[in-house]
Amino acid sequence: MRMTAVIDPAGTLELDLGGEKTTAPYPSVMDARRSVMSTATDLAAETSTATELHIEDPSGSRTILVQTDGAVIEQDTDSDPTESGPAQPVEAIEPSASPVTPKVPAMPEAAVEAAAPVDAPVRIPVPAPVGASVATEVTAPEAVASSAVAPAVVPAVAPAKTVEPLPTRRTAMPSFVDRPDADSPAQVWVRGLLNRFGLKLAASPAELEQRRDEKTVSRHWAGPRTITVLNPKGGAGKTPTVICLSAVFARLGGSGVLAWDNNNSLGSLGWRTFDAGHEATVVDLLEQADYFMTAGARAGDLASYVHHQPSDQYDVLRSDDRSGAKKRHEVTGDEVHRLYSVAAKYYRLILMDSGNTERGDNWEAMIGHSDQVVIPVKSVDDAAEGASRVLSALRAGDEHAQSLADRAVVIVLGCTPSHGPAKLNELAESFRPFAKSVVTVPYDPSLIEGRIRFSSMLPQTRRAWLRAAAQIAEGL
């Protein structure tokens, strides 16, 4: 991205950013310089692309390169890159407030007299009544005697107009604050930056689509909802999917989101998220399940049994991770029902990691509580095979399971840098006939290993997870 800034001795800034031009006054040349540098730094950070900035001010001209991390590199230049003319003021690019009515030249009177026959009555044109489709004419007084030869033209009758009733005190007043998203000016990306300089650029189609997805995800429902992430193949991407979707729903819709590791084997949800200063797991919560269903139980007491994620605003219920001499507790179907009663009482949205034991009682109980299933597929064949098998198993189940299969959302995850959009789209197309929708998420190194924080992902990755969450929310 290239920016050109021209600052005059009075501090007036003329800025050309990507072809969009604006002018803004500042108290001094130094204030204008600071504003330009701030804009270049923000633009480089938001677009993840270095910004080339050419500045002309009373001290001379120079070209610098602003890196995405804020670093500035001075560049030599021998030519003037601002030969495109002075910046266009804001008024020059705003549309006119009122349309201009073109003037129709009048015909000279001599021409009218020459065109009329000598003995013909002279007809004087008059404006047509409101609503008439043709112009009407009346006969001049001196031509009345000729009316037997040339009958008078009867004026057309204007159709009746529907008159809207005037507002009364009982008429509902319009809102002074509500307006459609399409009328709201751009807030992000290059257009949003330019609007900070006084422009009123409309939001781009991409920004409007993002606003629609955010609105869908932020919606609350009447009663709790449960999303289950299924794939019997280990390493298929279930844990990153649960984490990323939990973060999107909690960030946009507020707290009350629980990520639950329903894994009878050693689940990794606890490893990939942050602990809350204790080591409590699903087993510890089971011991207190009856207490949390009493009227005297307090929501704040749950903090000792779940692990809150401070930056992403959701809670994690870990699976039993005991090892060595301690025997790991395998959660039964009845225990899933007890835990679900607690979770549904204190959380508005529950996202469950299914684990890999497809035939366990805890799996069947989990499916019974599910409102929506999500099937992650890493861009490798064995993960795709696991997804295909679990979809087939749901379709062979009862009516509820079949409904879940019909409304399933498949998420295709890029697992290596070499698996680009072509590879992901090819895999996605194979699932589209068998699922409600399919969303692709590009490869992101922050999802491969270690603890996952949503803010650490690339912008395109965060946008893909938002799109996936919106598709899921539509089924809730």
C-alpha cells in the first residue's frame, strides 16, 4: 500500500491513500506529521503489509517504508511521486445534496406564428394538471368562432391521489438512532482509516458481510444450546475447533460459554487451553453436581471446577487426566446427564469435544443433548474418512441423529502450509452434498501446537472461524 502526504507551512495535510484523497487542517506541521505516521502504522498493522509513505513538507521530501511491526526504514528517492495533482477536498467528492433540473429552451414567438396556418385557431399551451399524462390546450378567445371547425380540447381529469394521514400524538415516533448496517460508514480496513480523516465512505461488501456474521453469532437464544464436535479419528482437529468456536461465540455474544472435553481417553482440551490456578476436572465437578443443582448454589462457586480463559472469555471443563497408579475415571452416560444438567443451568452455550470412543455410553448421551453437530476435517485422507463414517453413523441412527446429520456443518482445516485454497476447496466439495454447509479454514501455525489464543491467529484465520460460527448459529 502506498501513501502520499503533502503538508504546507500552515499545517494543512493533503493525503492520498490508495487513490482516496482527503484534506485536513492541523495546528502545526509537526501535528500533521504525527497524524500521517500514526495512519501509516495502523494501516500496515491492519493489512499485514508494509506501507510505503512519501512525505512532502516545508523541510523537504522523503520516502519511508513502515513495516507491520511499526519499524521505519528510510528510502532514497530521486523523483517526485506526487505528480497526480493536488489532493481533492472532501467537498469535491461528496454527491450534490439536490439534483439539478435541466432547462428547456423556449421557442421564439416568431417561430410559433410562422408555423401556425393563417386561418387556424391559435392554441395556447398551458401546464397539465397534476397527474395528467399529456399536455392540455385551450383555444384563444379570438378563435372561438371557429370551434365548429376545430372543436375545443377537453382538459384531462387528474386521477385522485391517496392522501396519507397526518401524524398525530398517537402515531409512533420514528427512531432517531436505529439505522441499517448498510447506512453505517466503513469502520475497518482502508476505508475505515480514511473515514478518520473526515470522509464518509460506505462500508465495502466484505465489511457488510462480516457485520452480518457478527450479528448472527452474537444472538442469544431462549434456553441453552449444545454444539457437539464429532470425528472418531484422533488428530482430526476436534480440539482446535472447540477452542476457536468457543472463543468466537464468547467474544461476540458475551460470557456463558462452556467448552467441555467429553473424552474418556486422555483429552487434550486441557493442554491446549490455560488453567485457572487449579487442577480440577470433570471428576471433581461430578462430586459436587448435586450441590450445584440446589437453590443455594452460587454461579461463582463453579470457578473452582472450570478453567476460565481470560482473553477469550469462555470456560473449560477438562476431562480426567490422571495417569500412573491412579486409574482414569470413565464417564458413563448417566454421569453425562448429571453434568449436562449443571452445565445447562449455568451456561447459555455448551460446546462438547466428543473424544474418539464412538460406541461409549458417554458418546450416546452427548448426542442426545446435541442441538447442532460440527465435523472437523483436517486436509488429510484419514481425517476425511473419519468424518464420512460419523456422518453415515448419524444417518443410520434415530430421528434425532438423522436431523443432526442433515444440519451438520463441516469445517475443513489446512494442516500444512502446502495445503492451499485449491486443496481445501477440493476436499470441501466432496462434503457439500452431504452437509448443510462446509467452511474452509486456512493453515495457521498458531493452531498446530501449544496453547491456543484467538488473538494470536492470522486475520484471515479469525475471519474463517467467524464465518463457520455464523453457519453453526443459523442452525441453533
